[in-house]
Amino acid sequence: MRSTRRALAAVVGAAALLVASACGTGEDDDSTAAQVEVFTWWAEGGEKAGLDALVSRFTTACPGQQFSSGAVAGGAGVNAKQVLNARLQQNDPPDVFQVHAGAELLDHIDSGQIEDLSAEFSTWGLTGTLPAGLIETITVNGKLWSVPVGVHRANVVWTNDQVLADSGILTAPKTLKEFIGNLGRLRRNGVESPLALGRDWTQLMLLESVLISDLGPKRFTGLFTGATKWEGEAVADAIDDYATVLGFSNADRDSLDWPQATRLLADGKAGYQMMGDWVGAELEAASFSGYDSFTFPGNGKAFQWLADSFALSSGAANPAGGRCWLQTVASPEGQQAFSVQKGSIPARTDAPTIGFSDYQLAASADWKSGVAVPSCAHGSACSQPWQNAANAALGAFSTSEDKAALQSALAAAAKQFVRQG
């Protein structure tokens, strides 16, 4: 799955940003237009360019409505979520706000802070154009609560082709056993850290991919619905495999975030990195072209997804404008324009693919034909408290290497946080 090197991407992105900024800042727009506050953490780079592409379409599609940015930068969304929660508790909600689709919405649903969008899903043609696995995961209490705009794939392995070639590794491994064999081969050939890895949630991503390989998509998904037991022998075997793979990672993993782990790969200090498909943009930004990528070995047709989405606040000051924003987000054209800039793929399987890179085209095809599998590490499979508990358990295991304690801690978290519906 080689990514296209698009030399004009930065120029196109900058142009889109300038166009959208002109119509989206609100400084020169009709003062009589109704304000629609859209709360996001997309404040720079490809994320901001993707948002600006949506703003441009919104301005055209929703006359009389004016986009008002509620962006909060920093912390990969952590800062924004803190500000959003404070505003919601103070009954000062934005009209619509960004959220990861899935279980991350549970607290907002329970608190009555967002609107049911089930009818809109049907009206806007989403129910028949989103994969069944995605619809199943984002349905809570029989209802749909946010509109997915773009999808990223989590279960991807990235390579340094030269490091692998130096050890005689010329093809992608097909099975987890073969992958472990390649990791061992790299270390025997002097690569101290065959697998580049970061802290907490990046380790949870790795564990999830191993679990998918060992349990299969259906039983893996069942870990977060109660259908599959964390206490079982199959999970114990997967934790054994995870421990083996973890042993081939960098010793300073608990002090690194994913971009720093990506730097290890680009600098030739690792042969592989397990991370979502946003790594391609990071490698391109670092002017490193000697990479490739493949689905985590043994995951088969599983497409582990995380989806950026928007929810409508129950206390929205401008619900009509908020719905018009959501309709723009839901449209095939809006999702295509957004994805071209952000590097994701549309959640809709019928969206145009004009302007997509080779990787985006391949990922779009996999999204249509593969098995959609949610991710706890990215809020689609589990709630934020559950994710925090899993991250803490993996952080402890990274130091202790106590596999029984890890399984016990994961089982305890599931018992505390699992819910049906």
C-alpha cells in the first residue's frame, strides 16, 4: 500500500485554506447571517485544511448561515475536550462539536447533551452507505448520535525499506508468527529496536492488533460488548504474543509519543512501526520516502477504524444551522473534499475519490470490502474511562512484564465499564 508522493499537496492545501478562510472567518460576511459555532480541535496542518474545505462547502450549501470557529488547539484533542466538557456543564454548548464516533459519546448521551440524529441518517442517505460494522458500533440505545465525516485506519505497520532490505527482508509478513520472526531477524542483524513504539495509547493500539490476529474481528469486537471474556485462554495467548512483540520495541517507549517513534523509523533505528495511517503524512513532512505499509499481519480483512464525527448539541442556539453543517459533513462531496486535505478517507462508501493518493484509494477499497472493527485506543470501541484504565494497565505492564496482572487489570476494566446497547 504505497502512498503517492504528491508534490502539489501543500500548494493545493494552502490554496484551499485561503479560499475557505475568506468565507469562514466571519469577518467579512453578512452580519445578518445566523452564526453556527462549530467546535473542533482542528487548528493547524492538514486537519485545518480539511475543516476549511468543509467550511467552503457549508458556506455555499447553507445561505444565511455563517460559520463560527470554536477551535481549541493542542494536545491532539485533549485540550479541546476539557474546554468542551466545561462548557457543556455550564450550559454554554456550541451548536455542533467534533467527537470520535462510537463509545466516546456515551457520557454525552447519558447526560442528554446531544440530539438523536437517526432520522437525519436516513434522510441524508447515510444508513445505506456506511459499512454495517460502523453503523453497529455507533448505534447506542438503538439510536445514532453523530455524523462521521472521515475515517482513519489504525491497524497499519510502517516500514523502513532499507533497514529491512539490509536484513534480507523483502516482503511483508502474512502472519503474526512470520512478523515475530522478522523482528528477531532484525535484532540478530544489529537493529536494537526492530519495532518503534510510543507510550500508553500507542501500546494499546499494538495490543488491539495482536488481539485481532489471535481472536479474529468478531471475538475481538466482543471484548467490548461482553460477548468475549477478557479472562479467557484466547486472551491469555494473545497477551503472550503481545509480550513477545513488545520485547522487540525500543526501551524508551514509555517516554515517547508517536511522532518521536516515527522519527526512530525514519532515522533507520527501527525496521517497523505499528501506527495509524496518519504516519504517512508525518514521514512525508520529514522528507523520508523510503517507506511502505501493510495491514498488521494476521488481521486479514479487518479494517480497524477511528472516525472523526460531529454531534448536535441539545442546547444549540442555532439548531437549524447546526443541522445544515451536519448535512454538509454527511454529503459525499463534503466527505471527499475533507479527505483530500486531511489524508483520511470518507466514511461513506459512495463518496467520490477524485484527488486521492494511492494509499487513500487502496484504503477506500478496503473500507468497502473489509470488516469494520472498532478501536478502544481511539474511542470507537470503549468509553474514555475504560480507555484510561487500559492505558494504565499497559503502562504498568511495560515495566513489570507481569502478564497475569495485565490480563487481570484488563478484565477488571471490562467488568467495570462494559455496557450493552
